[in-house]
Amino acid sequence: KDVVVAGCATRLGAAHVMAAANANFLEISKAFCQHYYNVFDTDRAKLQTLYQDGSMLTFEDAQFMGMQAIMTKLTTLQFATVQHQVTTCDAQPTPGGGILCFITGKLVVDGGANPLMFGQTFHLMPTPQGSWYIHNDLFRLNYT
């Protein structure tokens, strides 16, 4: 199945039909997660294709509405390099054909020796073109 996440095709097996998309919610979630963090870690500016004007990001205690505000936040984070190390990626289908993704993992910031723990939740929604976009994005560092 070919799954398209805002322009990134991922091979999943049989022929893709939107009606069956939620039947593969876990595979779609994992493919999305891999794509999102790869793009985030290499060129954050390219994440803009994953958000729309109706998208919302909650980053720690701050909320950002719309692709432009979200991208301003993500591209002005105060580190030079980051590497996401995903530990878990859980998913559930949602009404309207969406997918709820919950990710936990570690962030290695600027090559530091002490990774930061994080949790992130995405609500993915299908587009009429057959791809996916991030409708809701919640990010939180986990302090111990």
C-alpha cells in the first residue's frame, strides 16, 4: 500500500484506497513518525508541507495556530542540531478518517551527552488528495 504523507510516499503493500486507510492506522502512524522526525532532524523548514492553516501546535505551555505560526516556532528553536530517538509510537483511528499518534522518545540536542525525554501527540487527518496532514500537534519535554 502506498501511503502519502504530504508528498512523501511510503510503500505499505496492497493498492491504497482511502476507505481502507484507517485499517492501516498503525502502519500509517509509524511511516508518518519516521518521516516527520527525519525531516525535523535534517531540515525543519520542510515540515511546512505537513501543516495547514487550521493546524494547531501546543509546544510546552505555548499554543500556535496555523502553518505560519507553527513554522515560525519550529524554525526558531534554540539549538543547532537535534536527533529524535523514538521509543514508542502508538496509534488509534479517529472519527472522520483521522489517526491519533502518541510518541515517546529521547532528544539529543547539539550532540549533548544527556538526552531529553519527550512525548508528542499528533492528530493526523486525510487530505482530499489522499495524503495526510497534522491537524493537532502537542509536544512536551518530560523532566525527571
